[in-house]
Amino acid sequence: MRLIVAVVQGSDADGLLRALTARGFRATQVNSAGGFLRESNVTLLVGVQEEHTAEVLRIVKQNCHSRTRFVNPLMPIMEPGEFYVANPVEVQVGGATVFVLEVERYERIA
């Protein structure tokens, strides 16, 4: 048994959940926020048999894409009377960060 923990961008989460459930996989969604851009993320917890790990990873890869965005960096600390306009910075967002963990014991309580 494996636990797949996938952290994906919020805009990719709905499509990924639909694709996983269409293939019969159950997932638990936990809303989270990224540390760098403070944007909405979703952490999905998917428990699967070992032989289904590659299929779940393939579905994640098909549904979570990286994209380029321009963001305004945080304003620096300034002295009174100074004026500073920060230029937008190009960053890559999206994709997925995935952890695959071995599960020693699994119980489903109904």
C-alpha cells in the first residue's frame, strides 16, 4: 500500500480530482497555501495499491501543468520620502510536488 501526497496549484485541482475519480481512485483534498507566492494550493492524499502508483503519477502529470506568471515582489523597506516601484518578476507556477510513501497499515472505518 502506498500513500501519494500531491501538492498542486488550486487551478489544476478540479481537473485532477475528476481524472482520478473517473479511474476509480479516491482522494482527500486539503486546501493549503504556497510559501513563496502565498497562492492557493491543494494537497491531495491518495491511498493506492503498489501496482497502481504509476497510473496515479501519470494522471497527476497529465493534469498539472507549469505556467509562467508575472508577480510583483514584496516592497522593500524604504526611508520616508523615497519612492520605489518594483518591476514584476517572471516565475514558474503550477506543476505538482509529489511524495510517495510506503504505508505499513491501512484501515477503512465505515
